[in-house]
Amino acid sequence: VVHRERPPVRSPLHWSVYLGHRRATYLLLRAGFSALDVDDRGNSALHLAAARGDLELLRVVMGAGVIPGRRNFYGNTPLDVASNAEVKELLHRAIVQTICPGTNREFGPSEPRFLCYSTDELFTEEASNAAVVCADPADPLARMPVRFSSNAEFKVRDSEDKLSLIHISEPTRRTPI
């Protein structure tokens, strides 16, 4: 009997993160694939993004909801497999942040944490809001899913409202004839 090692079972999201395909990752997250799912080795999309070392890809995965201290079947956390300093620093902050600033309560041990795209702090699902933003200024059709803390979203909307009031109240300038 010949035993062959079978390839790890991964979802399309796992493959897109593993290969570093940001746009495919954006589309799969928007389509409802979960960053919390694990492959047959216990790796989540966060483990794969950390190992890849792509900070922007990691931030998008973290915005979809993650458990930063979750171990794979080999006992490794995403921080353990992280491949560069920036990724390690963000994951370390995610692990040591135990309180949600939006609710002022402690994260549960298996409660997903959502990275706020504007503050890089982690929030519970109830204290953050999903949004879709432009992923590439050169391609306005490229959209990526992100999360904003409720507080950050209110600040953005307040600033937008103030800007629109300035634009509306700005007197029209006429050139002399």
C-alpha cells in the first residue's frame, strides 16, 4: 500500500490569500467566505496572510473578523508564522488588545475581532460597521471590503457633512464683464 500525502484542503479564500491575490480575496470576502474557516491543518486565512507577509492583505483579512491568538494544529498562532516586522507588529497589537474600545468590554476567547481600517484598532462586530471602499485609485471599479469602528464612521460622516455645507454655502464668484 502506497500512502501519498494529500494536499491541504483549502477554500477559495485560503488559496487567494496563500497566493497573494488581493482582488480575489476582496471578492471572496464580499461573497461571504469566512476568514475564520480553517483548512485541514488548522490554518485560518489570517495564518496564511501572516506567513505571506503582505500587510495590506493581512489588514483586509483582519477587517473580515479574526481570532488573532488561534493556534493551528501545529500549535502556531498567526504571529508565530508571520514573515516580516510590520505584520508581526500588527498581530502583536491585535493579541495584546483585550478590550474593545467601542464597548469597553473584554473580547471573549473565541470572539472574532474586526480591524478598523482607519484606526488599526480591533472592535467587536457590534461596535464596527462593514463598508466597501475603492481598492485602487487607478481602477474605481476595484472595491474592497473593510470595517470601520462606529466612532470612526461617525467622524467621517460628520466631516463629510461639514464639507458639503461649506461647498453649499460658498458664494459663487462672478468674473467682471
